[in-house]
Amino acid sequence: MRAIDAGLLLCHECHMLNKQEPDGRKQFCSRCGGVIHVRRPDSLVRTWALLLTAALLYIPANILPIMTVNSLGQGQSDTILSGIIELVHLGMLPIAIVVFIASILVPTFKLIGISLLLYSIQRHQPMSVRQRILMYRFIEWIGRWSMLDIFVIAILVAVVKFGSLASIEPGFGSIAFASVVILTMLAALTFDPRLIWDNTESDGNHD
């Protein structure tokens, strides 16, 4: 049974369960005073908008240089992929694998995973509740590793400052990549996971 079937509404601010008022008026949490909704307003629309914007920015994030290394007056610009290849050539395979997972696999999985989750809910596709909730929890879990690449660049820019001898400058690709990460994180936050159970009966999945 869902909480709404028992006449209970969850506060998104303090996570307290409140008794739903029968008159259907705007309701506030009895503990923190936050506005309570049966479901987050326009959750699917907002999540789709953030997700599509992130997908569009994912193209320049991988095409444009993510950083430029200046050494002895000469500069070398690297995209995410070329940077990974360069790390492999330098014999730094473990670091290359970490960057590949954090910069390519994680954002790609988040974009595809959230899209499949939204599509399965809207189109009543044959995905069980267990599959949906596991996907949602995994997306939330991997989100914390998405900014690893940006953190590495920020540290390198701050540390490698030797005047004309050597320096590292962030490229426009890093801005696009950071935007992708932020937008996918916001998409996961705007998605209301309670929608996973709302169409369970119509899907015929009682997993």
C-alpha cells in the first residue's frame, strides 16, 4: 500500500508524514511549515527538460578541449578522450581507467538510465518496480563521482603554476562537462521516485 492510499503525504523538507486534508486545499507541513504536494509538480516535464539540455551539452563536453597544458611556450589542448589516451601512453593506466569511468561511463549511464526510467513510467513499459528503484538508487549513488574530472582539473590549475615554464588552463569543454554533471544531478533531484509505484498496477508488475 502506498502512503497516499492511507491518506498520508510526505514533506520534502523534513520528511515527516502528514495526514492529508480532505478539502484538497494547499497544505503545509505540521512540523516545518513547508508546502506539501501529493507529487512534485511537473516532475516528469522538469526532469525531461534538464535531461535533454544535459544531452545537448554532452556533445561539446566531449568535442571541445577540457584543458590546455602550456609548457615552455607551447600549448597542447586535450579533450576528455584524448586526455585518457595520453594517460595510457604515459603508462598511467589506473588513472586513465578512473577518468574514463568518471568522465564517460558515469555521465552516459546517467543520461540513458534516467531516460529509460522516465520512458518506462510514462509509457508503462515492462520494467518491474524492483528494476526501476534499483536503477534510480544506482543513478543517485554514481552521481557523487561525476565531478571527479572537474576536481582534478581545478587542482591541476591551482597547483601547476610555473609562469612561462608550465601552466594548465581549463578549456570550454570543462565548462560544458560541469554543466552536464550539474544538470543530471538536478534531473535526479527533480524526479519524484514515488511515481515509480503510481502505475505499478497498470503495468502489471508487482515485483
